[in-house]
Amino acid sequence: MTAPAEGPTKFFWKVASDALRLDGVQTGTMMGFPCLRADGAFFASCDHRTGELIVKLPQARVQELIGTGDGIPFAPAGREFREWVRVAVRDASKWAMLIAEAHAFAASRPDRTAPS
């Protein structure tokens, strides 16, 4: 998958370019959203409709981001995912940090090939 020239996901792909250089990181789709995978495990995505960042982080970190107002619960079809958070405000440095944090979290999990 290559970065689109325009559209809601353009910012995501620009910020994700550093992560794409890491060993084992590939592109794919998750629930129809473009995403990044680390050795098969999803760790970052982008809502193709809104352009919001979606990242997988430890549950406590997700709650911290929601508590500070930096994150929004990720609840597709009304079911909230405890280890996923949406980030609406586009800030390249924050997104890059969160993508790197999500990559480290995914790479550290023994069950990293099983999506959750």
C-alpha cells in the first residue's frame, strides 16, 4: 500500500513514514482502515473517513490519553476497544511519538500476531 496523494489519510502516511522504515513493519488494512503492522500485529491505523489516528497502546495509557482530552475512545459499532484510542488533533510530532509507542507495545507482546 502506498501513501495516497490526497485525502483524509495523507497526513497519517506522511507521519508514518519513519515507522515504515523499521524491520517487520508492513502496511495492510484493519476493519477497512489502512494500518501498520509489526510482524503481523496491528499497531496503528487511520480512519479513512476522518483522518484520525488510531493506535494500540496499554489500557492505562489509553485511559490517560482519554483523561487528558488528547484521545477519544475507539468504539467501532459501539464496542469500545480497551487498548485502542483515536487521536483527532493532527500534530505530527505527537502522532509520530504515539505511532512509535504503539509499535514498541505491539513488538513487546508475546501474542503479537493475534489482533485485539
